[in-house]
Amino acid sequence: MHPSFPLTISPWIPVWDMDTDEFRDVGLTEALVRAHRLRFDASTWSDSIVLLRLMAAALDSACGPGTVPEWDAAWRAETLDSERITAYLGHWGPRLDLFHPEHPAFQCGALDTYNRGAHSLDPASLGGAAGAWFSGKLRAAKDGQKPYPGWEPAEAARKLLWLLSYDTAGIKGAAPGDPQGRRNRIYGAHPGPAGIVTHLHIEAHTLKDMLLLALPPQPRAPGDAPVWEQAQPPTAVRTRAPRGRLDWLTWSTRRVRLCPPAEDGGGVDRFALHDGDRIEGRKLDLAQAYDPMTAWSTPASGKGLTPMRVTDEDLGALKPWAAALILDPPADRPQTSTALRHAVAAAERDVISPDTLLRAVFAAIEWGTQRSVINNDPVPAVELGTAGQLADPVQRGVMATRARYAEVVQGNLRRAAQELSGRPADLVRRRMTLTNLALDWDETTGEAETRDESGREAANRTWRSALHTAADRAIANFPLDRNRRAKLRATFMTAGAVAAAREKPEAASASAASHDRGMKAPRRTPPSSRGPGRPAAAYEVFGGRYSLSEISKMPECAVSYTTLRNRLTDPDNPDRQWTSEEVVEAATRPGTRGRRRAAGGDQ
């Protein structure tokens, strides 16, 4: 006899049961079969993110919709396909037993030497020296007050999934017999697929809704399979290419084996931990291809996509407008998310009821140096509005334009502060951050504030005023002498870096792109008049469309008009089309004299 904890039927997934009005733990089968009567608060802690990814993989394996009509039918059905789910999990149940003697769930059954104590299964242990501050059990064990207690099987299962998703990079103990080991060590371990991306999923009313919104319809790729359908992994590290979405969502990042608890109880008090499967190929490209629950941005270079930042770089504060940037991204700097695009498309098809409230939940590990420690694992959530709002391209555009406006205001503020102070960019960025705007964002993105013209105009004024106040607050706290601070405020505020919101009468069109929906960053001076002849080229920068002459007069521009024009002149290709990123770089990169002058300023 051996201990058994089948994840299919043992209670271990925390949910809110709408029938019994209580929080309780359920097994994987019940979580899927009764998903229409359960709620899953995945915004509370990062444990929930790894549980969602597992449940999505299980549902996709059992009966995931392969086409749009199949997905629409699944959404409209009262329940998920309970017959297929029950049959599938019944068949694979032995492979999903946490303590199976040969094929323990998510583990390597060949390991039998346990090199880690129970404390290493605590997520706080990955926080380095500061981690103990976030775990009373770690502090007590570190101070010698009492040994770290063993984990109950349900909690051990959740922490195992967390470890497989977010274990840190660096050196790991070599598994017995691994030919790649050097002095019993393996070098160069990397975090798993969930740890290198910005996770994004859409919440609706029930667990059923959330799971379907996490799974855009697609057939199973040939050879693709979740880890429980695969052969037992070897103990040695291997590098391989992912087989598809199911393989990616259940990737064996580490070789782990939990020591089954003793018959008299005591919990899981030790386990084996070694490096596991390494990803062959470009990791971020593969994540974009296989993981729908991710969010991406285009970097300033314009090459490729990088995980989208939804918090400020230094303060870690959520930008409440982050998700709206994805709703109507500009062609030159798109933000994207397969899950969010999938939700918008379903709303446009009228499959999702227009009054359904949707929320975007993010998760992105904040890593320390070389991803060797975890500094934080925030799971912020922001309201997206109703499905009716997302189905309307004009309303999506209104929200996206306000979000881009906030980005422009913050960028302008930072550039102006750096030019006047001469201080390092990282210091300016930390101090010049727009904060405490979550309530203002919520109050300006309801249906009344995005649907009707009068509501939009009032909301634009409210949002502009909120950004103005936040910018003024940042300026007041910036380390400048009184005269320079006054100049910064006059330059940024009065000269127009915070602009009036303006909407033109709307022309009938199905595309939001045909509407002047937004809050346009203004010119610092009126546009220059030109006589007959070729019109001046205009560029989409700083939230509007401006000529080089107009750009040179803005507070964001660090050089003269002549220098700006020379930087954007190619004698070998006079008709070259300059990108927005190239124009911004040419305008904001100080000349040599500018740098020397700034360096002699207030320090």
C-alpha cells in the first residue's frame, strides 16, 4: 500500500460554491463538471494563476472547442461537457495521483533521493534573504524556534504547481546519474513558461466562463499532449521543442518528487528538486504562439514583441489603463493579447451577453538580478467594462485613446523633468510616475462615459483633470529648487503637455479608426502657416500629428529645429519614410551641448 491523493477527486482547488454559499476545496473533476456553479477568484494570489492554467489544459484536453461554432455552443450551454470530462479524467486519473509510486502527477517517479526540506516548497523561500519576512513559518524555522512543518497534500499540490511555474534561474543540484552534472550541480536553469511572460486572462461570472475565455478555439496539434499523457520524464535534463498548447501549459520545468507522507501523518516534509526540460527555440516567440493567456508590447526598436508591462517600472504600481491599450492599439506600437482579442471577438458575435462585466487579471513575476530571486508576484486586476462596450469599436477606441493619452502625459512629464534637471533617467522615472488614478479611471470608463457624446466629453475632462492633478503632485515632490520646479510646471502644464480633450462630430462609420475619439496632445504653438508648394511632412508622435517645426517647439524636444531636420534627412534616400520611433528618438536625444549644459544644472 502507498499513500494516494488523486487530484481528480481529492479536494484541493479553492472555489466559492454558489449552491452552498461557502468557500471550499474541490477536486479537478468537480471543478470542471460544476464550473457553471463555481467561482474562482484568480486575482487574490498567484497560486490561483497556476491552478487556472492547469484547469484550462485539462478542459482543453478533455473537450476543448476546436472551432468558433464549437466554442459558441460551449458558451451558450448551461454546463461544460460533463460526460466527456468525467470519462477523460477517469481514464487519466492514475496519472494525476500526487503520490503514485511510478507516475506521480507533475513529477519524476524515478527520483528517490530527497534533497530539499519542506521549507523549499514555500514560495517565500524564492525571495532570497528577504523572503522570510513574508512567511511566519520560514521565520520561525530560520530563528530556530521550531522546524518547518510538513505540507498537507492539498497544499503541497498547489505549491508544487507554483514551484514548477516560477522556480528561479541559476544553479540546481544534479539529478543522480545526469551526465550533464558537474560536481553534482547543473548550471543555467531557467524559469518555466509562466515565469517569463505577462499573464493575462479574462474573468466573467463563473469558472466556466473564465475557462472558456482563456481558451480560444483551436484543434489539438498533432503530437500535442499535457504532461499526464506523456511518458515518464527522465531524471536527466533535456532540451526539447514544445509540442503545442497543452504541452506548453503543463511544461516540466523541473524534475520534482514529493516524499509521500508517513502513514501516521505529518505531511510532505521533503522532496527532490532538479532542473528539468529546457525550451528549444526562441522562448518568447513560442510563448506568443502557444500561450493565449499572455499580454505583449512592441518595444521602441519595433522588432519583435516583449512581455507587456502593466505596472510602473520602479514603483510596481498598477497602471489601471494598461488593459485598454490592447483594445485599439496603434499600428506602429501595438499591444496584443490572444485571450483579450478572443473575448472581444466573442462579444462582437453577440455570444456574450452585452451586460456581462469583464475584468482583465494580470500576473507578472518581478525578478531580481538574473532571475535568481523573486521580488514580488503581484496579481492586479482591472475592469474592462461590459461585453457590450467591448463589442463596440467606437467605445473600445474611446478607452484605448484615453489610455494612450495617459502614457503620453507620463512620457512628456519625464522628458521635461529630465531636460530641466539633468538627473539620471532612472531617477526621473521613479519620481515622475502618475499614481493614485485607479478610481479616476473606473469613473471615466463606464458605459455612460464611452457610449454617448456628452458622456465622453465630460469623462475626457474628468480624466484630463485627474492626470493634471497627478502630474502636479509628482512635480511638487521632485527634487528641484523652487525656480526650476516652477519652470517645469509652467513648461509642462501651461505650455500644453497636458491637453484639452476634444471630440469632433462623428461621421457614420463601422470603424473606430474613422472617429476622432480622443484626447489629443496639443501643439505648444499654433501650426506655422505655409505658402503654396509642397506641404510639410507630419508625424504621429507625442499623442498627435505634427510637422518637424511644431515638434521642435514642444517641451519634449531636446534639440533645435535645424538639428532635428538634419537627423531626419537621408541624402541617399530623400523620400525615406521615417517611423514614429525614429522621429521621437531624434527629437528627445540631446545634442552634445545640451548634455553638458544639463550636467551643470541643479544636482
